[in-house]
Amino acid sequence: MFSEAPPRREPQGLSATALTLSYDSVDVVHGADLLLEPHRVTALIGPNGSGKSTLLRSLARLHPPKSGAVTLDDGTDALLLARCDFARRVTMLAQSRPVPSGVCVRDVVEFGRHPHRGRWRRGDEGGAAVVAHAMSVTGVDDLADRSVDQLSGGQLQRVWLASCLAQDTGVLLLDEPTTYLDLRYQVEILDLIRDLVDEHGITVGVVLHDLDQAAAVADSVVLLGEGRVIASGTASEVFTSERLSATYGIRVDVDTDFSTGQLRTRAVGRHSTRSERLLQSR
């Protein structure tokens, strides 16, 4: 997918220690520890309201912690870095962003270069090439001159991802990046995540609702429930039927897809067993 492979990055990671996060004095994440290891994909999974997105936003300094620490892998306190210094190292694609009116795709992607520019938008040598590359790998280069308020939800999602890539950081945080995308672009975004890690050395933390997508793309997964880290490790270590069923409050079967060797999950509802009986009776 990449036209050329740039030099592999120096390892960059990000960690949270004993993070407690609140909304209106109500704790929603309780003493969470999380490690985004360099050059790896870490997926955060769990039911709605489990604290996944809030925890990711805290890593991006968008949700101040009530207590705990966010630390870069060189020991730097991420919460004390100047805004531009932090933005050169960590970026985040949120679930939703405002849609600017009358702005073309190229300009939106160029927003990602802001931390690398001096005053009056100067001093960004090589920035144009980075922007062009970001648009190319996300498949929006043919939309460069289109107004973003004319795009579909899936197209706009890829434009915002291109803007994050143009920011050229070592750590990329993604909150449900496959939202609004059809099957083709869901797969392409997941492939792109792996390319960013394997070919570019970027560290990725991603919130996903689809357990099978998490198993396919992530080196490690972190399961959250009711604001607490329930388990972390590889998908094969975390994904057990008992643990997932207890966390999601519904029976979840786990097996292996023998054609791919990947874990596969299946939530079993009231009508699932009926379908099984109908198949068995044929």
C-alpha cells in the first residue's frame, strides 16, 4: 500500500499507571494500568460504558486524570509536555470530529502538520510530501480538491485518519476507526494499521467493538469492564468464553477458524439456538 518505505522509527511507547478518570465527580475508570508497547498494536475492547474511549482520550491528554500518570517510554511525564511537543509524539483519531464547511480535503489533511510549523505556518520542510503520502495511503488523494462537507461518512473518516498520519507521530491512538465504513474499507483500515506498525514502526492503540477484528489486527488486547482492566495479553490469552460472557453479559462462544488459524467469537442470542436447531433438522 505504501509507495516507498521510510526509515523505521525509533521505538516510541506510551503507558498509563493507576489512572482514575471521572465525569462530574463520578469515577468511570478505576486505577487502570495500560501499556502501549513500541511497534505493536494494542486493542482496547469491552462493552459500552466500560471506559475504553475515556481511557484512550486520557492517553491523548483530552481527559485530565483524577489521579495516576501518563508516561512516554523515555520516562517523560506526558501531562507536563508543552502542547506542540506532545503533538509531535502522540496523535488521536476521535470517534467524531466537527465537519468544517467549505474546506477541501487537502486543507483538512494539512491541519495535521500544525505541530511541525512555526509561526505564520512556516518552517515545515518536507511537509507537503508527508501530506501527499498520508492522502495516498488512506486512499483520499483523488478527493484532494473536494469539499469535506460533500463526503460520505466513510470518506470523511479516511480524511481524518490521513490528517493524523500527516501529523507524523510515533504513537497513533484510534477510537473505533472502522465506524461508518463498509466492509471493504474496514478491512483496508485494519490492513493499514498493521502496515503502519510493521513497516513504519508506529505504535498504535485502538478501541474496537468487533472482537474478531481485534484478534486479527492486535498484538495484544486489553479487556475492560465497568471501568476496570479485566485482562490483558494476547487474544488467545484474553479471549475465553467464560471471561467474555461474564464481561459482556451474554453467552460468547470462542473457537478457531481453521482456514486462517485466527480466533473467532460468536455472541449467542435467544434466536441463535433456534437457527442451530433448524440447521440440524435439515
